[in-house]
Amino acid sequence: MTDQNIPLSNTQLPNAEALVITLAQKLEPLLQNNTALVGIHSGGVWLMQRLLVLLEKTIANYDVEHGALDVSFYRDDYAQRGLKAENRPSQIPFDVENKHIILIDDVFYTGRTARAAMNELFDYGRPASITLIALVNRGGRELPIAPQIVAADIPLEATQHLQLTQLTDGSLALELTSQNNSARPQEHE
Amino acid sequence: MNNPQLDSDGHLRHLLSIEGLPKRILNQILDTAESFVGVAEREVKKVPLLRGKTVCNLFFENSTRTRTTFEIAAKRLSADVISLNVGTSSQSKGETILDTVDNLIAMHADMFVVRHAQSGAAHLIAKHVPPHIHVINAGDGRHSHPTQGLLDVFTIRKYKPDLHNLRIAIVGDVLHSRVARSEIHALTTLGVPEVRVIAPKTLLPAQVEKLGVHVYHDINAGLKDVDVVMMLRLQNERMNGAMLPSSQEYFKTYGLTQEKLALAKPDAIVMHPGPMNRGVEIDSSVADGKQSVILPQVTYGIAIRMAVMAILAGGQVASGSAGGS
């Protein structure tokens, strides 16, 4: 997909579950001893839960651990926006020191969430490496940070909002909304 | 009347008392504190939320635990903290409270944590400061001690998550206790169905029933089948008449011993806001016993104070994030 081909509606979006499978295939060769998965709330954690199922064997083989980050306390827009009403405890139930961390985000956009997540991770210890993976790279980067692995590049306009949602059966879906007027769509992360 | 604690959008601006705070705000503070508990277990026990902000602890009355936990909380949020023991500073030279506050604002303080022997001191300061400055009441006279009330509820929720199914007893000097008032307001607002107060008539405020509590003068009846026993300190320094025969007599009647505790549910927890008078309101074997959660209360106090400061300094609660990642 190119810049000339910006999707304007949900019907032009790829199927999220198909993307999850693509992402799992790309991720599998990276899993080794001393690797840990870390999802960023909320979408990154949902995505991680799907990857844990799809890559169950490999993960068990290499004893890959996993955790979750809520980067609310590390965001750079806290002074303007304050704390979100709902924040969840970050849970990193393993020693970060010298781990190869796979940081999982749903939709990669400005890079600010990834920066916040990396800052938070370093407060737990010094990882051996961090690899950033995302389901979708939507363009619009504001920091020199980019995911090493993505399942799809979907360039979007700044007025468009792409969000991953989790359905009741645990499967994932992508949802595209446009904000033409002042009304902001309800964003979760 | 306007609630000085909330701004026009209903966001928390100052924390002065639990009275008047909606359930939504109480839950927001408790839920946010949940996220801060884990910070203390990390290698770096700090988050950058209050970087560049200055928090002033204004303690016109002595307190070790409250001042220390506020100080640790602010430092774990990366704020710069100044603790003023005002008794030993300009106040003793005759400066008024508001002059002290104005001077600190001129030094670019962003937040005040106020403890004062006079009820309403924190309100006075909150009414006086410009909009970008936040005030937290760390105890004013007999009136209120909201962060203590919140940390008590937080502790209860940790051990007994279903607040809608609890019987809670508050035992002791309710009359002089700002902690009791804050606890009662928090517990009833959050839907605890049965809050009991157990004390002699001389240590209960008039018309205490109006706060929605059940009154007991007999501790044995009052402790029967409760899930939580919250002991209060016998406030010797606040007592200016002979309200009690003696502290030994008080211990005999209202002091919490293993025998009296056995009347509560077997898994009941015992709390105390500190400082404890061992052998006056609580027996050492209970204070140090396996049902005691007195030290966890202190630990959770830091998380609660971090949550309050983080919510206040954020100025508002965003309904969403910055728009993707």
C-alpha cells in the first residue's frame, strides 16, 4: 500500500487476525533463550495474548516469559492531559536485567508510547536488547524510533484514527474512524 | 455551594476532605494507587510524573509518619520536596499562614501538603492560592485526614475486596479523631453496608448516628462477627477534661486484646492509623499478631499519597490518550 492508497473506510482494512498470524511468523525466529515478551496496554497486551497462543510451542521451548506495561506514568503529555482515569499496574514478573525484550505495540504512530515504554523498562533493570514489534505501522513518526517488525504498513492521514479492539472471544479487529469535526473518537491507547 | 475540591469539570483540584467527594473520585484515587504499589518493588523506585515540580510540606503540627510518607511519595514521583517544620520557622516570629504560603509561591512551589492543629487550615490555604497550585490536607484539627481515610480503605480493599459485603468496627476515641471522620465518609460513600463505632459516650461526638454508623458502647457486642477492626489512638494530647478514669481503666474496657478480637470473624483484620499506645487501646500481642495489617497500612499510605499527588498535578483526567502510539 502506498501513500496514494490511504484507506478511507473499514472495508479497505486488512483482517487483524490474518495480520496477527503474519506477525507471529515474523517473530518466531527471534525467540531464543533469555527472551521475554512485554505488551503495552491495552492493545499490545491483547496482541501478546494472541502471540502466546500462536507461538505456544516455541515459547515453551525457550522458556520465554512475559509481562505488561501501562506507560501512563511515563507519558510526555502528562502535563497537558493528566492521568487517564483508568490505568493498570505494570506487571513485569521477571528480572529485566540482561533479557532480550520483545516490546509489543498494536498500532505504531508517533513513537511516543514506545519511548515511554522503554524508559519504564529501564527502571526495572538493564535489558540486553529491546526489539519493537507492532501489528500495524501507520506512519506519522515524531521521534527517531521505529518498529523492527510489523505485519502491515498502512499509511494514514492525521485525521484518521486506527484502533485495535478485542472482541468477546479474544480475537482482534481493526477499526478506522475519522475525526473531521471537533469530536474526538474514544481512544483507549 | 461550590465544592472547592473540584474544578468546573468535576476534576480533583485540592484534596481537603473525603466529605463531598463523589464515589467516582474515590475510586479513581484507589485504582491509581493500585498502579503505584508495584513501583516500590522495582529497581528504580521512581516515576517521572512530577519532574520539575516542587512540593512543600507545611507541617504546623508534629507528625513523623504522615510527613515522611508524603515526602517519600513526592520523591518517588520525581518531585523536589521541601519539608518545613513551621513551628520552628517564621510562624514563631509572627508571620501569618497565608504570608508563609505566599512566600513559598513566590519561590515557585506547585503543591502544598498541610498539617495544622486548627480545623479548616487547609481550606483556608486552598481558597487563597492561584488556580495552578494544589493543596492536600494532611490533617486539620479534629476535622479531616483524607489520605489516612483513603489508605485505610485501600488496605481494607486489598484484604477484603468486596466492600459491599463487609461489617467494619471503628473502636475508640471517635470524638477527637479526624481519622475516624474521614474513614466513616469513605466507607459509607463506597457502599460498605455496616459501619459500627464502639466507644464510651464521652468519646463520641453528638449525633454521630447521623453519619450513617451503628453505635455500640459495649465492645463485646460491637466486635461480634466484624470483618475489620479499626482501632483509634487515645488522643491524650487532645483531651482537656477528665473524660476517662484512667488509661488502665480504658484498656480494661476498650483495649483490643486477643480475647476481644476472638469475637470478630476468624479472618478479621486489625488496623491502627498510628502512633499506637500499646497497652492503652491495643495489646502488643494483637498489634504484632497475624491478623494485624498495621505495617501494610504504612506501605500503602505511600501509594495513596502518590496517587493523590499524581492526579492533582495532572490537572485533569484525560478521557483518552494522545492518539495511537
